[in-house]
Amino acid sequence: MMTEKIQLKVEGMSCGHCVKAVETGVGDLDGVKSVNVNLEKGLVDVDFDHSKVTIENIKEAIEEEGYIVK
């Protein structure tokens, strides 16, 4: 199993609900090991198995929750 870590800059997150939406949306993807949102810095750290899920899948999951991935 190959795990990879990425950090994405995400705009539009402003509260605990936003954090939960992103963590749930990304965390529900098959292959995602962990999601950590830093609300103050607007950063999302994702630890994932790139044989099961792509960075594009992760970005799409965040965008589907209504946030902008930079």
C-alpha cells in the first residue's frame, strides 16, 4: 500500500461546519486514511492511498462541498 500526503489550500471555509463538511466529504472517499483541516490557515492535509484515490478525486470532493481549491 502506497500512502501519500498532500496539503491543499482551500478558500471559503469559515467555521466548524465547514471543517466537518470537508473532513466528511474527503474522508468518505475510498483510500483516504486521514483528513486534517486547519481553518485559520485554510489548509487541508490529506493522507491517502494513491492506488485507490487521486488528488483530483480529493479536490472534487472539496469542491462538491462548495469550497475552492487553489
